Amino acid sequence: MIRHALAVLLVTVGIPTAPAQQAADPSPAMDGEQALEAMPLEAGTDALTSTADDRLSLQVHVPVDGPALVVDQREVALLAGRNRIRIRDLPRTLRELSLHWHLNGPAEPTRVSRISRDASTWEADLFVEAGGSRRLTLTYLVDGLNRGLDYRMAVPAGAQGAGARLTAAVTLENRTGADLGNADLSVALNGDSMARLQAQGPWPSDTLLRIRPEPPTRIDVKQSLITQARGDLPAESPWRTDVQYLLELQGLEHPPGPDTPVTLVTADNPPRPLGEGRFATTIGGRPAVIGGGSNAVTVRRVQAAYRDGGEEEIDIAWRIELHNRDRVAHRITLIERIDGGWTIEEGEDDWQRTPVGLSRQVNLAAGERREVGYRIQLFR
């Protein structure tokens, strides 16, 4: 069809045939679409540029770790014939081999490549028979979208078995080199749970986006105290160990992983800060939070004996003084960390062996003072 059209054009305008003495063109003959694609680009064709202003939608899926998946839909204007389109405002951290291009209609680009002098700009060549607006869908993986997850827990002060409110907070750091404003975000939380939300307004590179995707979750909390110390080291004088909250969680379907940060506050209005904590797992395998600080019970540790026998054995005895300064009863868990090989010589009936050493729970009445202890023998 194209060849017939060209022949009619030659007859109409009366173009003379080439003289007989003119040398023949050694280049292979091309017809139809091949001939049009080989023609030089018309002036102004390079101005076919798509920017973020042409976006119809931007969807970003952020997993727990690894690159994020981006689906970028735009509307682009094409000329009839051969086109060169420049796509601007793409992330500099885009994984080159992951980029997939789809243009609605029969035409697809013959080449898609990153412009070396500008890492955020890509270039595509394609041929279309009819010009007009088309929908372009770009799908790719991108690095540099760093996800953080932490929690805030409001705890009724001094309550046993009371309900606490747990709120998740997602922090996204945009290190992609592109503005991801107004993106539809799908962010992985815990387990199979996902949070879907909208980034309102601009979100330029090198900025943080902090979101609370869900309303607070009410959970039952068994509240007590905990203190942890090393039992295998020498000590020259008595010292006090920090007393923290031990909050055992019940009914939490997808508990955060161990060592996930959580900010502890009271359930008062306004809330009072209790300190920072971490999610953990109890000896019985239950999810818990350990952190904050309490002065309701004081713990004073005294090393009653330390004897190095010189025959690869060290004898250590501890005396631990507990004082409940509060007007209500408290339960406190003592965790003694002991590294290496060891045996317990005194206190075995009161203490429980754990993977890291010894553990014991002590119930203290209001105002009560108590002293507990143990003796171990270390092997070098």
C-alpha cells in the first residue's frame, strides 16, 4: 500500500527519472515501515518528553525488605510515524533490567535505554501509524525506599491484666532520587498484613514520610517488672540495676518480631512517657515488651564471694536486695546472665535454668524488703 502511494506521488508531480549515466545507489532497497523508520527525525520530534506532570497514577508496593515495586501510568502524546520519547522523573535507583514498558495499542518501542548523562531520564524509539494520546504503563523495581516500623503502646499505669493500646507507625525514607508524591502506597507490616494509604502532596527525595496506617489495637497486657544483670563477672562494690517493665501480650494475632522498637507511654490524658522498649519473647514463648523504667522497686546487688581457685574454676556468690517502695504489690523477674560452662551450688530450688543463665520471679508486697541469692561455679 505504501509502495503504491509513493508511485502515485511520483506520477502526479512529474518528477523526472534519473539520467542513464547516474551511478546506482549500492544501499539495499527498503520499503514500507522500514523506509519510514530509517528516515531522519523531523525537527521538533525530540520534544516528545513525558514528566511526572503526565502521570495518571503511581502505585508503590513496599515489602519488608528488598526493592519496592512501582507501577507508573502516564498519558503520552505521539506523532504519526517514527517517535522518540524521553521519560523524565524516574528514580535514579531504578533497576535497569526490571523496567517493563507497555503502551496501549499495537505499537511497542524498538529500544528503551537510560540516558547516561541523566540517570533519571530514559529514551524510547517507536513507530505508530496514527498519532494521538496513549496510556503508557511503566513497571520496575527500585532501591532506596527504606522502610521502618515501630510502635507506640499506651499502658494503664500499675494495672494488672488491663487493656493497652498498640499503634503501629511506618517510616518511609525516600532515597530514590525522584519525587514520589501522591503515590498509592502498599506497605508490609507483620505477617501477611498490609497497610494501604495515600501519600498526600509532594514527597521529594531525601525526605521521610511517617504514617500511622491503622487505628490503635486493644490488647490484654499482664504487667510486671524485670531486671537483668551479669552473674559471671567480678564486682568490687554493690551497684543498682535498672528495673524495667515486663508486659506480656495476649490476643495479638501478628506480634512484631523480637527487637522491634516500641515507645511506652501511660494511658493518661495527656500521656506520660515511660521510655523506650523492645518486643521480645518470654521463656514460655509468649510475645512481650521489655523496656521503659520504673522506680517502684529498687534492686541492689552485692557480690558476697568471688574466689579464683586457680585450677580453671571460679566460685561466685551473689546477694540481691529487693525493696518494693510502692503502695501496691509487684512481681519482679530476675534474669542472671552467665556465659560459658557453670554449675549452681546454692539456690537451685529457687532459680530456674534458662538458655542464658538463671531466672526467678519474686512477689513483693507493698513496702516489702527481701533478699535472695545464689552461688555458682564457673569453668574456664
